Amino acid sequence: MQPYPNHWEADVVLTDGGTAHIRPITPDDGDLLRAFHARLSPETIYYRFFAPYPRLSDRDVKRFTHVDYDERVGLIATISGVMVAVVRYDKIGEDEAEVAFLVEDAHQGRGLASVLLEHIGAAARERGVRRFIADVLPENRRMINVFREAGYTAQQTFDEGVIRLTLDLEPTDHSEEVMRAREQRAESRSIARLLFPESVAVIGASRTAHTVGQTALRNLLAGDFQGPVYPVHPEARAVAGVRAYPSVLDIPDPVDLAVVAVRADMVGDVVRECARKGVHGLVVVTSGFGEVGPEGKARQDDLVTTARAEGMRVVGPNGLGVANTDPAVSLNATLSPYVPPRGPIGFFSQSGALGRAILQRVSERGIGLSTFVSAGNRADVSGNDLIQYWQEDPATEVVLQYLESLGNPRKFTRLARRLAQHKPVVAVRSGGSSGVPTGHAAGALSLPDYAVTSLFEQAGVVRVDDITQMFDVAQLFAYQPLPAGPRVAILGNSDSLGLLVKDACVREGLKPHDPVDLGPKATAEDFDQALSKALADDAVHAVIVVFIPALTPISDDVAAVMRSKAATSGKPILTTYLGHQGLPEELRQVNEKGETARGSVPSYLAPEDAVRALAHATRYALWRERDPGRHPELADVDGARARAVIDRALERGGAEAARPVWFTSEPVHGEESAVPPETARELLSCYGIDVWPDVPVFDADGAVAAAEELGYPVVVKANAPDLRLRAGGTGIRADLRTPDDVRGAFTALHGRLGDEAMLVVQRMVVPGVPTVVRAGDNPSFGAVVGFGLADVTAELLDDRAFRLAPLTHADASDLVHAVRAAPLLFGLPAGATTLAEQPNVEALEELLVRVSRLADAFPEIGHMDLDPVTVNAEGAHVLGARVWLREAPDIRPDSGPRRLRGVAF
């Protein structure tokens, strides 16, 4: 059995975009360590050992490679199987350890020390270490900066010529921010190396027409790539008129990017040759990998593992390729001959099959792209990596993504939320109305479809139904300003089309003004005056122009008017213009480079299409302007006690119980089991959530005794997983004020439900609005909180809402308001006469925040069910609670130190 946890191994991206593998050191690493030490400069050795140390003795090697992975832990970084860095800690106290690094001279400055500190720090925390002590020579400024810039709380002392640094390993907001910033820069640069190669080799270039290899080569050449292109063919002297080489190793000059188009069973050997050549990245367009079954999946995992170990990133396999329209590169390393013009849109497509059609559609609409990546099976490079790149890319102003699944959904929502604060992110849903994708990971988006949309919107992502709608929205985002609000002016030369636009605006939640009908004989001057008046009106945030062919040929003049107004207006202008779709020439602004520029007016085939696009843009603009809220400080939170409760419960195990299907239609992370009620109460109390006590009863006398103990009025109810725990349900008798009432209620329920139904007595809460709060782990989004009212009507109408955990105070308020029955929480309950009797919604929102914080903190919590939660003037009262636990995965995909997505995801 492996003596250390699996998650202590990781592939990481370095600051220059290369990759390395991190793993614990083992007794078998003696030769690697000796060779590593022999390559170190005398200065580096002196900085580490404070003395000359030209060679390691056998005793040294044994001491460094034989660790217990508890009191003493060592991690190494390898590239191409060669050790390039090492870090270790040795405990010197109960929660304190000394830490030291060594990085090979040739690899210093690549961020190895920083990423190793993150990983050794995480391992140390798991082993109970809370502080690191590091002794550093004053002249070793590089290592001092590694510790100072790690983001941890640090103290420094100076004694006998040595600086002693003390690092508190408890994660802080600052340390998290530092780690995420480094991750963003490193992953961005790794993608830039793929998109800005100085030379490209096509391995598998063919002389046979219409083959993958020949297509890839001809598209590169036709795209006017600005660097050398090297065909690789085992026999041919030339392919497509370009000199060919038998293997990539025979190419005399450096190769930055390799397009791999050989058979799937040959790819492994090609990857190893590329590693020996020093290739930076691979675009694997070959199929026959994870999409064909277990054998292909094993081949795919080997491809990624080998490439990362050799310092390379992989696009694909089974993808269309990559393109970069920057004139300094002009890269078309795809299987599509359609390369859109230069523009401000970055496009990621998971589907290789759709990629060619997508690029053709973009070209037909006249929309420009900055970069395009079709990742196919997404074995390594994913949409998350591209988000990191586009965050920094000044040439990309809008991001489009076609997604069939989310490989690391928690990371996706985090990155998308950050990017969407500055650039619109538009995603095509996949899988139809059920929200379950049909692509690479069926079941990944297994929330109800409207819930998936709401979670995307919470992260700032504009989710659309299909590719056509994606381009409808993209052309508005790319070439027009964002609307400042929902008020829309409508004008045109068709009264009927104007009314269609108004009706569509109302359906989409916009606020249209009455249409201005200029009449069928309207001239360009009439359009000019109407547009000027609408744009000058402070009560107008956007203008939709409808134009149909007139009897006189004035269409070009009208187009010139719209183009002129759009060039100077800070408000978006959209049109349905002569049946054009996209950016027709008449409505384009062109910059000095001849490229379509901001101010171009998007045209739509139907008025409804224009309105739908504008509604998406309006909701996104309002999302950007809203206060995202804060994570409030919570009193009475004891995370350590919660951890102890969960660990005890998992050790004891529990009776398996059915789980409410609110969050997923698929099993998650193995089996779950319900914990005893007292354990659920104790766990919830650790986060300041009090569950009203109830007393199990087995006969009428016991019920009366319990009522006397709790105090009247009380309720008698069935406390069984398959029966409602709700006021007004069939398994409850409420407002019992005398012993006779209690006896009668117990006898009636027991007689109807039998001995199998556990009956309990609980003190009756002051009547209010019964609600349900649920939280659980969804495979697509991580911890999710659900809310709804606790009645049959709400269930039948599926009136529930969802948000990502942890909730800010603004998220909690949005969640409450999102259900259609929310007005019941903001009015006066039946019989109430004063505002003092209005339900305390603030208490409900605080409860939602606490539940979300608990669910997010402990992945062992598969599901929580607070049912019912009665909200009255006094607060939000939890009357019933159930909790399901499961063994947590070794590592949460977006927690802990930086790492690349594992091949198993």
C-alpha cells in the first residue's frame, strides 16, 4: 500500500507555461537525488547547507530519501523524469516544523519554489503542522522573497548571521489570492505558448488528398502562418511542396508546436519524440481515444501523463485544433479551411465535430475572432485554461464557450465569475431541457435545467440555448456598448413589426416604450431624427430599429444613419435590416486595419431574435453593476467541533437511507448514509443552527408525558423519512393544548400509520410560513443550496431556487426572492394586523448563509434537508433536519494548492 495520500502527487504549471510533476520522495530516488545534487552550483549548495557540500554521502542520501510522510515529509519536482527541485519539512515540535528548499540552477525563476511551498504546506497541515520555520542566509534574496510573497502570515528575526522566518500555515484571504494570481499567470502563459508558436511541425502529414494529415498541413500553409512549417512523413521528401522530415527529431531547427495526425496507437511514441525535441505543446487531432471506450481512455491518460511529465500541454485528442488570427502569427492549426477575420471574440469549443460548422457560421456572419480552440476530449487543456488566458488577453473582449461537460466545475464557476466582471462570457447549454449533457460526461449537469441556468447567471455567465443564439448575443457584446438598463425605444417603418418587438420585450422582462412608426415611406432623414430623439432620451437605454424594404431604394442611406449614430452613441443599437443576419457591410464600422470595429450595428432575421439578445445583454449588464455582497462574519461557528462530529459519525457508520433527489439524478462520490437525528442536531449546532427538540413516543401516555415536559401547545407528527414533516401534512396533528388532545392525536396517527411510523412530540412554533432549505454536493457545481416553500403546491409547480455555496448576504436575499411564492414571506400572515407580525426574512437569509457555509466547508456532507423551517416574526425555526454523510474524496477539484486537472476527471 502506498505510504502517502494519492493527492500528494500533482501535475503543475510553472510561471513560464511549462509543466512539472510533484510527488513525495521515495527510497528509490537515491540516484535521482545524487544526479540532482551534482548539477547544483556551489552558490546554490552554500545557500542551502550554509557550507560547501560538493557531494552527498550514502548516509545523506538515505536520510533525505527515507521519510515517514508524517514527522518528516519530502516532495520533489520532476521534468522528463529528472529531479529539478526538492522541498522537505522535519517536525521540531507538536505543530511546528523546519522547512528547506533546493531548486536546480537551470530551473530557478520558473516558480518551482513557490508551488512546492504550497504543496508541502498543504501536506503539513494534514499532518497537524501549523507553522514552518525557515533559516535563510541574508544574501539568499530569492528564497527570502519566496517565503515573504507566499501570502501567509510571517515573522522575521535575525540571529548569528541567519534570518529566521516563521510562517503561519493557516490559509488566509491574502494567501488564497496570491495562489490564485500565480495560477492565473502560469496557466495563461501555458496557453500563450500554444497560440503563439514560432514554428509548427505537422506529424503525420500525408500526400493523400482529404486525409487529416494533409488537411492540417494545407490549412496551416493557406492561413499564411508567419513561421516555418515542417511536415513529418516517414518516407516522402516533400509534402504539399514543403520539404518533409522522417521524424520530428530530424528537423534541424527548434519546434514550438506539433500538430499530431498519426494513428492513435502511434501517438505515444510521437509524444516521447516531441519531448526529446523540446516541443512546447501538442495539438492532437487524431481520434480513437477516450471517446471509443476503456482502451482508448487508457491510451488518452497515458498521452496526458507523458506530455505533462515532459513539460508539454496537450490540446485534444479528437479535437479540431487551434487558431490565432493575430497578423503576427496567422495560425490555422485546425482541420477547418474557414478562418474568420480578426476580431474581439475568443471561442472555445469542446466538440471537434461541431468546430468546423461553428467556424463557417462565424465567417458567414462577419464576426471576427481573436483565438479559437477546439479541445475535443479535453484530456488536458480545457475551457478553464482558456478563461485564464483570455482574462489577460487584450485582443479578446468577449468569450464564447460550447460546453458538453465541465471537467472542473468548481473552478469554472470561480474563473468565470472573475472574468465576467470585465468581459462577457457566453455559454451554449448542452443536453436539452433536462440539463443532463449528452457529450463526454453524461450526468454532469444533472440539476433541473432552470437551476443550471440560475447557477450560471450567479457566476455571471450568459447561458443560451443554441449556437445561433450564441452568435446573436456575441455580435451585440462585441460591437455595441452594454445597456444601462431595461428601457427600450422601438422605431421603424413597419407598425406591425414594431408591435412584435414590444410584445417580445415584455416577454423577456424588458420595459419597452411605445413603438414609433415612421411609416412605409420614411426617409433616411426621418430615421435620423427619430434615432437622435431616442438616443437623447435619458429614459431610453437601448434602441431597436426595424426596417423593411421600401418602394424607394433608400436602404443604404438608412444604414448610413444607423452606422453614424452607433459610432458616437453610448447606447446599443440593434436592427432587423432587410432580412440580414450578422454584420452586413452596410452596417459595419471599419478601422484603419480594415477590420470590423466597435460601433458596427448587428442585424437579426427576426425581431424576437434581436430582443432576446438585448435581454441577455441587459441582464448581464445589471449583474455587473449589482453589489455581489459580502460573506458575513458568523457568530457561534465551531469548525473544529463540526470536524470531530463528522469524523465520529463516519467511523460509526449509519443506516442507509433514501436521499431526496433535489440536486442530482446520479450517485455522487459513492454511497451516502443518514446520520442519527441527534448527530444531525449536533453538527448543525456547530454552525449556529438550532433544531427544535422533539421526543420520540411509543404510546399515548408517553406522548402526554412528553407534552408536559416540553410545554403546551405541542404537535404530534410522524418522524419517518417517507412522510412529510410539515405543518398541514397528513402525518401531523398541530395545536394540541391539553392531555386529551395529545392522546387523541397519538391514537389517530398510530392507528392510521401503524408501528412502523416513529411518532414524536414537539413544542408548537408560532404559525408562520413553512419553507424547506436543502444543501448538497452536485457533481457539476459543488456545494449548492436550494430553497422553496414547504407545501404541496410549491412542489407540484417545482417552485424552488438554487445558488452556489458559500452564499454572500446578497446571494441569500436573491435566493429567497427567486421563488415565485416569495411574496408570501413579505406580506402579513393570516390574522396578523401589524408589520411587527411580518415574517423575519432576515433570519431566514442568515440561516441560508450558515447552511451554505457548512456545506461548503465539509465535502463529507452529501446532503442536508431542513424540513420544515417555519419563518415567523420571531425568526426562522428549524423543526426537522436530516443529514447524509459520505466519505470525502481525497481532494476537492478546486481546493488546496495549484494543480492541473487530473486525468481521471
